[in-house]
Amino acid sequence: MSVKSGPDTLMASAGEDRLVRHWSLTPADAAEVLRARGAGHRLRCAAQLCTLRATGRFAAEYRRVPPEAVSHLARQSRRHCNSEMSHHLVQATHALWRCA
């Protein structure tokens, strides 16, 4: 059994190891994500940064980003923002899941 990489495997259901490997924000990523306005934009920015780093291209459709990855990104983003932003990130996470 070989390990594949690329856009299709990145967008597959994410296990804990895959979450950490492909969907973790560096401090520089987190700083860039916080520049985006609004919780939804922050989540999309984080998803695009991680997708670009792993595949060399942006995600064409956000609904292909695994819900586990969105949740993982939201948890990371909440660590870097105040409580009001955190509440909006939770709402944005639920909104992105509904779109999937």
C-alpha cells in the first residue's frame, strides 16, 4: 500500500496525523489569517494557506475541505484571537459545514 499525496488525498477525510501534518498554521500563517476581516474569511484564508502549501494550488471549492480540517483550523485561529472573534469563528465553522 503506497502513501499518496496531492489535492485529492489532502481533501480526504482527515485523521489526527493528517490534521497536524497538513492543516496546522505556522505563527506566520496565523498572523496572515488574522489580517482577514471576519471569521468566515479567516477560516477560508487558513484553509487556502494550508491547501496551497500542501498542493501548490488553492482549493477550488471550500466544501471539499474536510469538516475535521475546518474545525482544526478554527481551534487554532481561536488561540490567536480575542473571545469576540472566537465566537464568530465558531459560527463561521458551522456555516462552512452547512455548505458542504
